Amino acid sequence: MDRASGGNTDEAEAEAEAARIARVYGAYRASARKRSAWAADNSGNVAIRAELLDRIWELAGPQLRGEGAILDLGCGAGHWLEALARGGVAERRLHGIDLIERRASQAARRVPGATVSHGDGAALPHPDGAFELVLALTVLSSLSAARARRVLAEVRRVLRPGGLALVYEPRAPNPANRETRLVRRAELERGGDPEASVTLTLLPPLARRLGRLTPRLYPALAACPALRTHRLTSLRRDEA
């Protein structure tokens, strides 16, 4: 296969993946139950995001407080870019990329000082060693194993030697959501050397029912390891 035809194949694959993701999210938006469960202002969802942000700072504090560039891979509408900017990370350091053009545009408007691209995580438009930190938050589980391998290879490529990637994924299968798959540790090693791993995220259907008691009950319930549904793993690119 020549270079041009290979490029066309990659573009067609990315377009097909974007169409698939758009169909999935369209179905989610059409479901009143899904919209209610994922409402941004639900106190349980607020607590879930706050806990994850705290753990991101714990595992990648030096990178976030430094001066190197940071990439949010699969940035969606820019929630995490905005959260990092509000936490004191200079917007000029922040980069995002998303396969869905509409979401990339939303992220660019949400954090105007960041550099946001519409593109494919399996073929990142960034040079080797460009980033101090890469975030991939519930990205890999939404992809086929083959595409996830390519994404992880790209993560390793764009990290500087010694750079860090943080991957947040479910730690058990979710039979209620057939659009996701379980990402195992052996697969993650393609993106770097696993350095640290923490379990977190109170079982979301439970967290979303806590209502006004969330500030008190969420931390207490999340202290039980059996009720934590996700894992945040840091991957270090070797210095060589």
C-alpha cells in the first residue's frame, strides 16, 4: 500500500469512528434516563468529577505545576481543560483534541487560551516528545482494542522522555453499557511503564441518588474499595 492510499484509509477509518461515536452519543441524548443520570448538576456527578480532579493533581502535581505542555486526548467539550485552567494551569500550556468536530469547537470556546484540535487520537498531529503530561479519561474503553493500541502508541510518542500519562477507566466490565469494554493493565503498558494506580469513583448509580447528603455520604461510601468502579493509572515514558 502506498503512502497516499494508507493516508486515505486512516482518514476513512477516523471518519467511520467519528460517525459511530456520534450515533452513540445521539442515542444517549435521546434517552431521558441517560440525560438525567449524566446531568452535569447532579450532586453525585459533581462529586465524581471533583474526586477525579483531586486524584489527577495527586498523581501529576509536578507536571501540572511545571511549564511543559499538557494534552487532554478526547477532550470532549473541554470540561477537564477548564478544570485545570481554574486550578491554576496556564491556558497557553493546555492542548486538547477530539474526534468530533462539534465537541472540539465547544472546547475551544470554553477555554479560549488553549490550543484545541479536531483530530484522531490514533494519529495525533503533534511532534514527538511534545508533552509533559497526557490525559486519557474514559477514552480507551470506548474504542476497539486495535484502535486503543494505536492511541496508546501515539501517547507514548508525543510524551517527552520521562513524561507522564494518566489513564482513567472502569476497573470492571459494565454489562449495562455494551459500547464500552474493559481495559486491562497489560494493554495500558503500551502507553508507558505503569507507575501508580488508584481506585476511585463511587458506584455512579448510587452516587447519583445521594442528593443533598452527597457531601457527607460520598466520601464515606467511596472509602469502601468494593464500591469503587474506576481506576486512575499513571504511565511513565522511559527516559531513553
